[in-house]
Amino acid sequence: MSFCEHCQGQRFDRAQVLRALRAARKRLRDSKTPCDADQVLALAIEAVRTLEIPHLEAMDEVAEGEVVH
């Protein structure tokens, strides 16, 4: 199965976010330091915030017969 460039980019971004969250979870487990829910969520947000995820601009003009996702 192949994906359009936009969808392939979204799949890459999703995978990148999941890897960052898994790494953050591993760091928390390895640290053995107790954390409350607020600290855990703050770490997860920071892990995602530091990612280099490009912003894709939406195209206003659509060619005849082109599929928009």
C-alpha cells in the first residue's frame, strides 16, 4: 500500500511522537522517582514539544480530479 505525501508525512509524525513518548515513559520507569499525574503529563508534553515536526500548508487550489485528504 502506498500513501500520498501528506498521509505519509502524518504517519511519520505519528511514529515520531510515539517514539518520543515511549522514550519518556522509559526514562520515568528507569528513574525510580515517584511522579504525580501532572509531572508525567508535563514530561510527555515537553517530549512532543521538542520534536521537529514540519507544518504542511494546505493548498487552496485543487486540480481537477485530484484527491484531497
